[in-house]
Amino acid sequence: MNGVFVGPDGKPCCQWSGSAPEFLDYHDREWGFPVDDDRRLFEKICLEGFQSGLSWRTILAKRENFRAAFHDFDFDKIAGFTEPDVVRLLDINPATIYVVFRGPRKRQIKARLAANGYSIGKSCNAELALSWAP
């Protein structure tokens, strides 16, 4: 979709943001905005990894469940994950968010995040990332 449409607030929005209810809020509050918080940057990087092969709408619809599963992407809490936590994340139960991760690659991503989340999270430096902005 190309073009612009007028949103409910009377402001112009990208055409794609009108294709799903959750997209408009995402468009107006997050999309294209710089991330200046390390935890939010870590969350975005993780969600982008989970999104591979899925629609972004799927990820946005399940984002609160991801936050709950990964303790709001708190580096310290993820660093404290134990083997049962990793097993919980690998559980494929149709009643949970994890049904999205049927493939072995997605399961690997979850396991690595659970096992290495602290070092990955501590590597997310929003200030450094923003220093490269034009």
C-alpha cells in the first residue's frame, strides 16, 4: 500500500497503518521514532527476530504475551532464567503465544534468548545506536 490517509484524529497517516486496528496506534506512537531506552531496544530486536517469517501484525497482537513471557525484556530477569524457564518457553501449547513458534529455528531463537538474554540485552545500547542517526 502506498499513499496517505487521514486518521481518526484528522492527521495524515501512512496508508498501511489503516489496514489493521493495532497498526494505527503503533504508527502514531512507535513506528519511525528513535528508541532511546536500552530495554525497549532489546525488546524491538527480539521481536524482530521472532517476526521472521510472520506478519508484524501477528507480533503486535501477541506483544503483551511476549512481554509477560520474557519479563518485560528485563536483562537481569532473563539472565536468571533456569532450565525450567527455557522449557516453558519451548513449550508448544495451542493456548499460549508459543504456538507461533512451531519451527525448529524459532524454538532455537527462544532457547538462545532465554540462555543468553543478559549478554544480548546488555549489548543493546540505545545511546550508541542513536549516535549513528543522520
